[in-house]
Amino acid sequence: MTRTVANGASNTGERIKVAARHLFARDGYAAVSMRQLAAEVGVQAGALYLHIPDKQSLLFDLLRENMETLLVAWDAEPRGEGPVGRLESFVRFHIRMHLDNPDSVFLANMELRNLTPENFAVIAGLRDQYEAELVAILRDGGASDEMRVPDAHLAAKALLAMLTGVSAWYQDGGRLSRDRVERIYWNMVRRAVGA
């Protein structure tokens, strides 16, 4: 079967992103050279620049795509009834997305410091959008007296830190199933907000 140039270029661009995500998560953004990335992809170092402007742009694209994917997926996620049901949906969604994408989660949390100020501002804006979803749920829960949350912004930050941490320790095939982890975390979150 003959492959068109466009398909080949698209395939190489995607292979670059997959390799970069893996290498950046494993070795750290600063430690990965373009030559190392090219070797991982199986192309000459100069060929990378046919697909990406530079390493900073690559990191930014990976982080932006991760956040945009997260926001789109959350937008499509079915919601439970009322603030408590919505909170449970959010908790379970967040855990699933983070367990399914550990390299992306690692980059999103550990490599922000390597972004230029302009790129950081874009990613921070996307992260703020996602956090605002949780803040709205917590505010609605407080307004309806279904939750006891003295500061929705602070509670959202604390809950996100706790939920995101699952990707650092969870291993498929380990002592706890994903479903069990979701249930345990949901019960901890429910108690934390007094629901």
C-alpha cells in the first residue's frame, strides 16, 4: 500500500509527540536532547524540525493538548444529579483520566516550570478553566447546604492535589482495582466536603 506524504508527515509528527511525552516524563524535559528524541523516533535530528519549530513548542503543544483533551472529555462526561452527584462524576472522571494518562499528568505537573512565561500563561488559563468546574460544583453544594465548604477555591485546590496524586502510585494489577480506588477516593472527598 502506498503512503502519501501527508499521511507520513502526520504519522511522524504523532510519533514525535508520543516519544517526547515518554522521554520528557522519564528523563525530564531539560535532560532530553533533540538528538535523543530523533533517535527514539527513528529519524535524523534535522528531520524533527520539519514537524516542530523547537523543543519549547513541543512541550507547550503536549501540555496544551493534554489540557484541551481533559476539558473536552469533561464537557462530554455524563453528570450526576445535583451538586453531590456532579462532584462524584468529577472525582471519578478525574481519577480515570489521570490513571489512563500518567505521562501526560507527570508533564502537566512537573514540567510547567520549563515553559516560557507566555506559554505558561496559556496552560495556567486552561488549568484554571478545569479548576473552575470543580469550584462551581463546590459553590453549588454550599449554596444548597448539601456540602460544607468554607472556601470553594481552596477546597478545589486541595481536592485536585489529592486526586491527581493517584497517578503517582497506582499500578494496574496491584492490590486495588481502579473501580475500588475510585470508590475509596469518592468516599474521602464526600466526607471532606461534608456531603
